[in-house]
Amino acid sequence: MITVVDYGRGNLYSLSHALSHIGIGHAVSERPEDILAASAIILPGVGAFADAMDELDQRSLVAPLQDAAGRGVPLLGICLGMQILAATSEEFGRRNGLGIIPGSVRALPEPDDGGGIRIPNVGWRRLALHQEDPLYHGMQEGVMAYFVHSYGFFPEGDAVMATSEVNGLSVPAIVRRRHVVGCQFHPEKSGPVGLEMLHNFFTEARKSATASVRGSEVGAV
């Protein structure tokens, strides 16, 4: 079962429509047991970091998400859903996140007097692809995606797969830690490129599930 997490802070209609458009069967749920039983998870999100974590906590979803990520369930965080994968955030004071990918969420730089991107960063931005990643398999450098955010997630280590430029700063646009992926942009609003990325995520998830089953069968012999 593919589960889209409903915690009251996600753009569920657009995302669900996009998944249906590319033929991905899914369930939208706020039930912890559905997250624990999921074969793949999408964690969407819009709004403020602390508010999102409060909503997850009130619905008893924090531990199931951490457990699923720890077991190797493919997980895609979108926009705020990517940011709450972080260990901490500085938005409206320090706050702990899910801690699935080490790193912190910080404010985007404001434009200088010479002009630049107004914050919040809203609109189509070009992606710089830094490492090969299944999410953008077959895509060329310079593809564009649709962003809406005032903060960025800056992970530790080599977790940054792609960036976008905001007022002279390379801001992570795609992050990955093994089977957990985050998109700062909205793939469901990013046209054919975004739909292809969603398709690629589930193609990778199916391969992972098949490999897991084969490994279990070998271990049982």
C-alpha cells in the first residue's frame, strides 16, 4: 500500500490528482497503522515547521514515520514535508524535527539592494543536478521546478542531490539519505518534469520492494 500522509498540512488534492494521473494507486491517511503497513510513503506539507510537527505529534504519527524510515520503507518528503525530515529547524525558534536526515532548516537570504528573489521564494526555478539520482533519471541539467518556501533544509554530509540558486546561495532542492528523498519544490505542480519524478520515485520503490522480497526468500532457504 502506498500511503500519502494526511496531517492537516499538505496539498492533498493536487498531489492525489497527480498520482492518479500517472496511474499510482494510493491511500490518503492519518492513521498510524497505515503508515506502518505502507510499502511507500509520501509526506507532503505546507506552512510552518513547528505547526507541522505539532500536528504529527497530536496524531501519533512521529514514531510510525521514524520507524518506517528505519525499516527501509521508501519515503518522499515534499516542500515542508522535506524540511521536517531534518533534525532541527530555526523557524520561529529552535524546534526538533523527525531527525530522519541529519541537518537543519534555516531562513533563505533576503535580496540585496541590487535586486534578487523576493522571499518567500515563489515560482519556477532551475535545478542544478550535483549527483546521479534515480529521482531525475534521464533528465538533463537545467530542468525547472515550482517552489514556494521561505526556509531551506541544509543537510549534513553528501545528502544534497540538486540545488537551486536563491540570492547567491545554493539551496538544496533535492536531498537523499538512502531510501528517503526530499523535494523542496512541488513535483505535483511542476508539470511533466514533476510527474516524471513522481513516477521515478515509485519505480525505485517497486525495485526496492522486489529486492527485499527476493532477499527474504533467499534467507528463508
